[in-house]
Amino acid sequence: MKILSIDKVREADRYTIENEPISSEDLMERAAGQVFEWLLRHINKENKVKVFCGSGNNGGDGLVVTRRLNEVGIDATAYGIARTSLRAELSGAKQSNLSVTGLDGLGWIASAKGLAMTQSGDDRPLTQSGDDRSLTQSSDFPVINEGDIIIDALFGSGLNRPIEGLAAELIEYLNQQKAIRISIDIASGLFADGPSPAAAIFRPDYTLTFQMPKLAFLMPENDPYVGQLEVLDIKLHPQFLLEVDTNNFLVDREMIKQIIHKRTKYSHKGTYGHALLVAGSEGKTGAAILAAKSCLRTGVGLLSVKLPQSAWTPLQASLPEAMIHTDDKLDAFNAIGVGPGLSTSDEAQRMVRRFIQDAHVPMVMDADALNILAENKTWLSFLPSKTILTPHPKEFERLFGRTSNSFERLALLREMAMKHGIIIVLKGAHTAVAMPNGAVFFNSTGNPGMATAGSGDVLTGMILSLLAQRYTPEEAAVLGVYLHGLAGDIAASEIGQEALIASDITEHIGNAYLSLQ
């Protein structure tokens, strides 16, 4: 799934309007209709819904949702902050969309029951009239009960400055309420394409976004401003979505199903490759065993493990399917994985340097191999093309330097992958896989239970297995990360996130494959 900048999303809207064709009013009605349908599936008729609307398209969506909810007997009320001369700020399309709520098109609207707001003069604020809900000061903020539903439709994805004044006070007030909070498209105050200011930002329990996720949703510091993300298909024109250029993607099930190789009837163990895993050291045999078992579970034909002699018996006892590699020859292998539990000893450093110089097959490097690279940064320039590095954020920082926020780190991630011609798997809640061509693929599987010792070793073994099976390095990185997260999700669904350990991820790799068939 493509992740588009806000400018590209606007282009998609325009293209859809011109080429479907559809009026802007009907496109808004369709988008708001998807929000309405989602709400019908998730709320009760006893819930009172309070919708806080702005003057732009986001507010228009809120008004349509309010009208639709009232039409099916749900008590929904729209609120807005009174402004002066608002009609002059609204395009004809927006005014028309406001009118479809059955309300006057002045902008900040009353409850969605056909009650209009009045204006005494163009230069004076809108005033309350009858049962309207114009908020002119903080004392106008409505009482919100625990069973209510708050819908944020104040500011949409085009926001480019901090929210101040009464609107900021309103957002802070809404964030303090115990009611369920829902944002339409994006939380008000959150910037879609870059770092958000330290100002008022709505904190939703759910974000109902349109067509595709915003880049901001995938950044760790924005987690409090996203909640549970739901992507609603509003059927923007498929031709535009197919042809539009982007360098950010969200990995989804359909993408993965197109990558997975199908096994043939007459295949044999040689068909699925011979992998070499270089791992383990005194006190860290477990890392080698975890990576080795995951490599086998992911489907490799043969696995040899190079590790200290003291670890041979534990490995053979726990994993009789693996072989011990005792010499320095590399020509028998289809892929090499280096790093889990390796240590940063002088001997380990010599091995890493040798693999960089002599390996002529795809390679994945993790853990101590990355720590060794961080101590010898000049080696980065000599990494074989499309070598896969799998750092967590601290390892990435040691390798490539500090950044002040996740957007800067993403830019640096992309830059380093392109500069060195490598693939960097930056691990996290939405693990980002950066390619040498500048594309970044964000993962959509996984859960917090996977933040446990050995989880990274499991991922290394899985990627190594896929490389040996002759997946391209790009495919192995994206597929390995997705399967790793999916196995963790299946494990968590059975035993819970708190009890999940790295071995559970390995034990559910088979179920992850089965779920994709």
C-alpha cells in the first residue's frame, strides 16, 4: 500500500473528482459515509455523540456524519468555535457540503437538526441562536459524560501551524474527558508529513483515516495521537493510485502473498538453499540457538552454524537438524547470517571483516556484528551490495548518528541505505525497511509483546533462511519482517502479550505461513 504526502492526497482527490467523475460534495459524502458506517458497527444507540467541527473539509465530514447519525436515531450534536466573516473563507464546495447537513452554510453549525446559526454583521462573531452549539469561550464547552462519544473533525491533514487560542483550550478540554475519542482522518494538531509542534494535539482512542495511512501515524513519538488506526476505503481513483510515485509504502497482506514462493512437487533440500549462521559466544549460546531454529522453521533446506566449541553440544541437543561448521570455507553456502550473541572480541571482529571482504552471497548482519561495524565505520563502505543490516534504534544511532526526531531518523535511514547500497531494517513498532533505491517499506504486523530478549535473533534467522531460499535481498527483508510480526501476533493471540517470549515467535512461524495460504 502506498503512503502519500498530503499534496499527493489532494492530487488524488482532484483526479477522482475529474475522472470518475464525481462532485466534491459527493466525494465528501462518500468519505463521511465510511466514517458513519464504521460508527454504526461500533457504537450503541444509547451513546450520545458530540462532533467538534472545523471550517474545512474535515469539519464538513463531521457535519455529514452528524446528519447521518441523527437520521438513524442516534443523538448527535455538532459544535464549532465561532469565527468572524467565515463564509468568505469557505469555498463554494465547502459551503455546499455544509448545506447538505440541513444547516445554514455559515460554517460553525448548530446541532444537526436543521437549526441555523445567525450572524449580526460581517465583522461580528456568530451568536448563539436557539439550540445552536457555537463555542465562543471556554465556558461554552459542553458537559461530556463517560458514555458519550467525542468526534474530532476540527482540523484536517492540511494543518501547517500550531493550534492556539480557544481551539487549543478545547482540545485540551476534550483530552481530559473519559469518553471515547475518535478523530476523522487525522488528530487535530498532528502534522501529517513532518514533526508536530509542542502544542495542543487531540489524543484519540481511534483514528479513522481515508484510503491510506499518513506517514505521521508510523512515527513512535506520535503513538499518543493515533490510537487504534482504521483505514477506510473511500475509493479514490484506482488509476491515480496505481501510477502515483512515492518512496514510502505500508506492507500489507496482498503485497506479501505476491512475494511468497510456491514449493514444487519435485523440489529437494538443495532447492531451498544452504545457510551459514555465525553466532554465539561464551554465555550467549541461546542467541545462536534461537536464530538457528527460526532459520530452519522459515524453510531453509540446510543450515550450518559456526559457533564456539563449548556451544556445539547445546546446539546439537536442542536442534539436531542443524550442522556444525568447523572450517573457514564459504563456497558451499547460499547466504550468510552474522551476529546473534557473537561478542565483539578480536576474533569476532576478524570474522566480520573477513565476511565483508570474502562473502559472495547475500548476507544479513545483526547484533554484535552491528556493534563491530559501529566501532569500525569505515567498513560500511565495503559492505557487499544489498547486505541487510537489522539494527534497533540504539544500534542505528551508534552506526549512523543521532537525530532529534523520527522524521529526521527516517531521512537518515533512507540516505544511508542509498549511500552504501545496502538494505537497513530499522526495528520498531512499524519496522522500516530502507532500500538502496530510496524506497522505505513500513511493516504492519507485530505487537508490544515482541519487545523481549531474543526477538531480534529470531528475525535474523528468518531473513537468513529466506536469503538462502533465493529470495532477493529486498524480498527477504520485507517478507522476513512481516512473517516475524505475524508469528508474534498469532502467538500473542494465544498466550497474551505479557507471556510472549522469543521462542513463541519461532513456534508460530508455521502458523504465519498457513494464515497466508
